[in-house]
Amino acid sequence: MRKLVYVILTTMAVALVGCVTINVYFPEAAAQKAADQFIGSVLDKAGTAEKPAAKEPPPAPKSDAGHPSAMLLDLLIPAAQAAETPDFRVHTSATDAIHARMNQRIGGILGQLLDSGAVGFTHDGMVAMRDAAKVPLSQRAQANAAVADENRDRVALYREIAVANNHPEWEAQIRAAFAKTWIEKAHAGWYYQNAAGAWQKK
């Protein structure tokens, strides 16, 4: 009996340590979801497609409440679920202000530059002038300022999200998640850089 108790306690300790370790790592799925939502709300002006109706959940299995192994699982599963779906913070007063400025630019000069092909999304989560000849000489200073402002906000956004999640060291990984989504959500006809840095048209 004492051996069984020892095995159960050892299993619990290992499982709990594993859960704590999981929380230390960068929550890639949560960051990608946050990037999808943030960027989608900046770029997508049209309404989203209607979602299919949710399926009925399968019937719950019979309860083994009271059994020692069931009690152990009841203790461990909530902790494991919390580790799998961390609370990833994106909205702060700073990121909301950045979001508003990005919306204004994408609805104005930056959107026009992307539509014309003068500017494109880089593979590292920024924007860059791709073909200055597509911008009239009288508007180039304004276009360059818009690109610089957008890049300044993007750098600040990635840093702010990392800090808001109490992990400044995640900044590069957050930037990578956002870089992927900027390109994935780019409108048809817009330019983006592939991993090698070559420009491609969506």
C-alpha cells in the first residue's frame, strides 16, 4: 500500500513539474491566434464569413468519481489545460493606440501604397518600399514617412506584447508570429517577401 501511495505521489510531482515547465516556454499557438485577431482587425475591412453551426458535443463518459486514479486525474487535468491554453495578453492602452494608428494608415496612404505595389510586407514583420518609381515624386516624402511610422509602431507593438506578458525575451518570437500573419492575410495584389527576401505578388 505504501508503495502505491509513493508511486501516485511521484507521478503527481512529475506531472505538476511538467506543467510548470510548459508555462516557461513560448506559447506559440496562443501568440499566433493573437496575431491573427490583431492583424485581421487591421486588414480585413469586409465582414467575416458565417461560421458553421457547432456540432453537438459527444456524450460524457461515465464518471469514476471516488476512484483514486480519477481523483488524481481531476487534480492534474485542470493544471494541464491551463498550461496548454495560457492567457496571452495583447490588449493594453499602448497596443490599442498602435492599432488605431495602423487602422488609420491602412485606410489611407499605406493602403494606397500597398495597392499600387510600391510598398510590401517584409519577411521579418515590417513594411518596406519595394518600388519607389510607383510613387509620384511629390508624394515620396509622405510615403517614406508612412513606412517609417508603420515600422516604428510595429517594433513597439511586438515589444509591448512581450512586456505585457511579462516575458520581454519573447519579442523576437512574437515578431515572427506577426510576420507570418501579415503575409498570410495580405490582400490579393499586394507584395510580400519570401524567406529568401525576394518580392512576390499575392
